Amino acid sequence: MVNMFDMLKQASQIRKQAGKFQKILESKVCEVSSPDGKITMKVNGKMEMTYLDISPELLSPENKLKLEKLLLQTWQRAQKEIEKIIQEETKNMLGDFGNLPF
């Protein structure tokens, strides 16, 4: 049976691991471009867009719909890529918890 001290120790370990995990996610960045290469964005593991580059030719009023479509496509691609990274990091982190007794 697990005593209270062991449970507190485990909780502390979990908090430390969660803090490390957050820092790892912040450091993970994926860069994705639109299919035509006219939009590039970077997204970190916290799903924050940290960089956006739009080709000047897309910034005219007649390209509004095209720009919106490409932004959406590129954002969706970035989300999928960063989700893969998050899943991999989650697997790595959970491996560290394999020896906890709960």
C-alpha cells in the first residue's frame, strides 16, 4: 500500500515532469508552407503561431479569397504537424512514468 509520503513525492514528480513537458512543447516548432509556397508559418508545441510570411502578390484585394483559403490550409497543415510532435513527446514523457506505482 502506498503511504501519504510516497503519494506526495509522486505528485511532486508529476508536477516537475509537467513543467518540463511544457518547456519541451514551447521549444518544438514546425514550419509549414502552403501548397504553392506563398505562405509560410511556424507553430510551436503550444499551438501558437510564432511566424507568418505571406507573399506580397497575395496581398491585393482581388486575391482575398485565395489568401483566406491558403491561410486556412496552411494553418490546418501546421496543426497536424505539431499534433504529431505533441503525441511523440507525450509518449516520451509517459515512458518516464512507467515506474510509478499507480
